[in-house]
Amino acid sequence: MSYDVDTETSESQVTGDEYAQVAPEPAATPVESAKVNKSAEVRAEASRLIDAGKHPRPVEIVRALEERGITVAPAQVSIVLKKMGVQGRTRRKKSASATPPARPSLPPVPEKPLAAPPVVANRPQPVASSDAFTLEQLIAAKAFVEEAGSPRQAMALLEALDRILDS
């Protein structure tokens, strides 16, 4: 096999003009060819709608700008409208049947004046209840429980003793 590089009829040689025609340039629209300030376009469209007596909504503005070849996200339109001071839609209040029934209010608590308790010279001492034990009694009960083996066993022994003493 022989390769002839010098000849002009070789199929392996490609001229620069053939490469240039591989991918044609996309046709530019008049709006896209120049830099477009989308925020300014949104403000202009919103002002046009306000002057016409309409409330500008992002969906309407996006549709109007798309007809002119400008793509804008509704979120961006909402932000621009908010910065312009245009209020969003007001929501209707829920009907009375949708709200839960009102709870009956509690009567107001009367305010009591803060006062110190009266000082009584001969105040009676609190009566010791059957639940009050001294430290010595608790220590003795602990020793008894340890001697019996468990609190349950100690209770059984005390109940047996109570039956013997009652008879």
C-alpha cells in the first residue's frame, strides 16, 4: 500500500471551508441579540398593567414577556413586584364553619393582695401524723428489713405479729 500525500485528489484531505459549514450558527432573534435587563422589562410590564387598572400577576407578566421573546421565571417576577411595593393577592378568611368552635372562657381570677401571714404568739405546733417518723425509727426499720431479708418479708412478719397481738 502506498499513500500519496502530495496529490490534491486525496480523499483524506479536508479543506477549512468544509469544517466551517458543519454547524450553522443559530439565528438570533432581535431581542436575544442585545443584552436584556429582565427586571426592567418586568417593571415596565407591571407598570403598564397598573396603568390599565389591572392587578399585575406574575403569570400574566411571564406570558406577556414570552410573547416578546424574553423568558423570565415567575419567582423572579414575584420578587421584582414585591420590591416595587405591589401587594400580592389577599387571601379570604375561612368561613365560620371551618374554624373550630370557640372555647368558653374561664372567669377572671381575682387578684389577691400579697400580705404576710399574721404573726401569732401562741401558734399551735403541728400535730404529728401517723406518717411522720423520727430518724431513729427509720434507722431501726432499716435494720429490721435487713434482718428479715427484704421489705416484702419484713411486711409479712409485721402482719403476722399484728394478728398475734390482736388475738
